[in-house]
Amino acid sequence: MIKVFSAQDYIEVAFWGNYLEEQGIACQIRNDFSPKELSERGGDEPWPELWLLKVSDELDARKYLASDPLGIKEQAPWNCSYCGEESDGQFAQCWNCEQKRNI
Ligand SMILES: [Zn+2]
């Protein structure tokens, strides 16, 4: 087993887990607490981690992790014109108040 990825956002880790599985790389997510579990634990848990079952898959996995399957990494985060919260580039509306993105 080898850890190849970790992020605070479980959805991001789950995305890469699914993506690697689709490429034929067996992997497993650790520390996958739900937001509810996290708040019950005081929110001080380690980030979700993506582990490969086979160490020999590491090179391929890192190649995929460095790729950009959805074309989302090119889009810069943006700030909501209504509430000022920052959203990731791939979102067309504010995660916080659902205001549409001003282009
Ligand atoms: Zn907003």
C-alpha cells in the first residue's frame, strides 16, 4: 500500500479514487469521515487520503494525478460578487449563496 494523494476535501479524493479505478488502478480511501462525523469529532481529523493497493501502480497513478481529466485546473477560483466567498473555477454559481457567477 502506498499513499499518493491527500486533500482536505473528501469529494476531491473520491474523484481521483474513482478516476484511478477507471484506469484499472486499485485504490482505497482512508480517513473518509463524513462532514457530520468530523464535526462530532471536533473537526480535527487528518485529511482523507488516497492509497494504492499495489506499489507498482505508483508511477501510472502519479501520471494520472498530474493530468487534468476535466479540464478544471486551468480555471482560476473566483469571488462571489454578492457575498464575497471564493468558489472553485469549475463552478458557475457561488457555493455559499448560489449567486450566479459574474463574468
Ligand atoms: Zn456568494
